[in-house]
Amino acid sequence: MRVTNSPASRKRRGRMLTAAKGFRLKRSKLYRYASDAVDHGRQYAYRDRRTKKRVYRYLWQARINAAARTAGITYSRLIEGLIAAKCELDRKIISDLAATDNAAFLEIVNIAKNALKNKPGAVLAKA
């Protein structure tokens, strides 16, 4: 007699159908299609957990650049000045300040500008 271990198989298939909850049509009802859909979705999730980090960094850079240009400095010069000033704020925090607290962001811009002036061999761009 062939042993199929059906309780474990049913449990495994049930878990897959539970994971496919919310999918449309066959993908939520039939094991074969649900399994393919869940596997594919998990591949996207794995990939996009990494992609999300890149996308947020781009967003922070765009926000900082927009706010920096209104303050009379470019993004790259601002970052260069903050590095010269040994400022340990990361782009996420600077972006949040640029979006929510303009006075604090302008203070950071002034710190960067002063550091650029005091940087040895630095040539300031014409403003």
C-alpha cells in the first residue's frame, strides 16, 4: 500500500491557499495556480525589499536638492559642506527637516556654507 502522508500534504496545501488569500479567480482557489502566484509574489517581495531602500534614498536626495536650491546652494555642494563640517546627519533626517522644518534646514545650510568657506583650497561658486 502506498503511503501519501495526506494530513501533512493537506496542511501544506492549505497554508499555500491561505497565503493566496485576496488573489483573484483561480489564483486563490486552486492549489497549482495559487502556489505559482504566491511563489512569484514572494520573489517580488524579496527583490523589492532591497529596491525600496534605493527608491527612498532617491526621494530624500530630490527633497534635499529642491530645498537646498531655494536656499542658494546645490545638493552636491551642500553634502560636500556637511562632510567637511563633520555633520553626522543622514539624508533621511536632512530630508525630513527640509520638508517640515525650514528654519532648521537653513541652519544646516549655513553650517555647510561655513565649512565650505573654511575648507582648505576650496573655491566657492559665484552666487
